[in-house]
Amino acid sequence: MISFRLAEKEDFKAIIALPQNAEEAYYMFPRGTWPLQAEELYLASLERKLPVLMERDGRIAGYCSMYNVTEGEVAWLGNVIVSPDARGSGVSAELLGYMMEQGKAQF
């Protein structure tokens, strides 16, 4: 079962464990340092919209947020990452679909 919720400060310790190496961390959070720091990503999330945590069967399956939102016009997705054990299962499409729905509904 898949669910979505806004990420909370405590979640970022688990989120920073999703990238498996420095290259993945860079693509997920280019401003971050390797190894990623939970506080650094959390503070970045405060500057964004909809820092969404995706869970599958009670475990973190992915994370994404929006930035440069111009209401009624455009929003960019960033900090996109899928858990290594969820990759290849279609959860990324569900995460991106959810973000698009929420972006349209809220902005």
C-alpha cells in the first residue's frame, strides 16, 4: 500500500540514506555535501513547497519537493529520490503523478 504525506524534520535522517553514493546524492540534492546531512536537507525543504514523503508498506519509498512555484503557471520538481529497494517497481511514476496532481490542485 502506497501513501503520501508531508515530510517532517525527523524523516530527513532516513531520506538522506536513500542515495547510494555521491553521484546519486548530487542528482538528488546538488547543493548538499557528501555524505548528506539531514539538517542541511531539512533546511532546504523549508525553502520549498510540498516536501512529500512517499511510503510503501510502512517504509520510505521516495521523496520529492517543488520549487520556483509561480501559481497558475509553473513549478519545478526537485530532490527526487526513490529508495533502492523500490526502484524498478513503478513507484517513481506514482510519486511524480502525485506531485503533479498536488501542484495543479494547490498552485
